[in-house]
Amino acid sequence: MTNPDPGTNRDSAEETLGAPVPESRADGDTSVQRDPDDWVTGDEPMTAAQKSYLDTLAREAGEELPATLTKAEASEHIDRLQKGNPRTGA
């Protein structure tokens, strides 16, 4: 499927995926990254992918973390551990 010509007049009620330009939030932030505290599913158990990646990062950092973290908690730990890990370059 190809993207329509940017000059094409599209019905605003038409459902689309992949906006050509990120929509701005009220605060002007165009980032698609959301604070884990604002996630609707943030209180659900972490995913298998998060658990696996977090296990690797924690082991490399010499840390132990509970295996019962939520999605939001896991994401926060992943972000924190990536910053201190030279392999991830974050």
C-alpha cells in the first residue's frame, strides 16, 4: 500500500495508520515515547521480552531485581540499566 499524495484532501474521519508527521501534544512534545506511569497497561506483569532483556541487563550490571515487576517498572529499570551499560550505547 502506498501513502496518499500529501496534497490530497482526506476526510478527517478516515482511519489511518502512520501519520506523516508526529502529532503534537498540548505541551508541544512530538515524542511518541510515553512515561510508563501513564501507560494503560503499565500495571500488568512485564512481558516475556522485557523479562529476558532485563535479566541480561541486570546480570551485566551485577544487580538482582524481582521477577514480579510490572510492565512500567520493567521499562524504567531497562532505561536505567541501558544508560549505564557501554554495550547498549544509551
